[in-house]
Amino acid sequence: HVTVPHPFTSDLFRREQPSPVALTHLDFDCCLLHGPTGSPWCIVSELYRKAYRAQLDRATERLGLQVFVAPQDEVLRRGLNLVVLSPQAALVPDRCPSIRGFLADVLGASSVIETHIDETFGYNGGRGGLACMSTLVYS
């Protein structure tokens, strides 16, 4: 059992929630990923790491995770709300070059699929990103 603090970036999106009860999405700030060799990673936002460094360090050490810190501007574009298609492929939002580059290094360049997010997709009025609005592809 490992405890991680309340998501940091989700507070920034609470104002977008149309319902009276705000929703919390951990994947605004953290993403867990297993590479093709089974190496586990925690991709985390800059602000979350800064706010909860001690707790995050304890959790990642206990779970044996390597850490990649994603730039906050990409996190605000919901770059960590990605879909893991398999241990060797991921679907990511466009305009997140650091996250895409990291995933290409871990999974292989041909294993990263970018998806353009436009006004039609619109993140469902602030209720979620790619992972939230996708069905489970791989388990």
C-alpha cells in the first residue's frame, strides 16, 4: 500500500467542472508506465514534484519506479492523460514534445502515436482527457 498526495494540477481544472461536485484526476499530475523491458516509470508534473517531493520520492522508491519530470506547460495541455495501448505503445496528445520524446526513448519512436486535440474533442467540457474518454485498450 502506497499513498500519494492529492493531485496538484487538478485544482487548476476544478473550475471547468460543470457539476457541483469537483472531480479529481490523478492523471493530470502522474502517469505510470511499464517499458518494453518491464522497467516501471512514474511520469510526474513539475509542480506536483515540487509540492510533494518527499512523498513522491518515498512512493517511487518503495515501488521501484524511475521518475521523469514533465514540463508543466505540457502537463497543462493534459499530456500525462495518455493511453497506454500496450507495453510498447502509447497514445498521447499533440503539442507535448518532451513527453513524446521521453516515451519515444522508452518505447521506441514508432510506438508513440500523437493525437490532435481540437475544439471538437474539447476534453468533454473539462471532464477529462484521452485516458478518461477512452475505453481500456490493454490490461
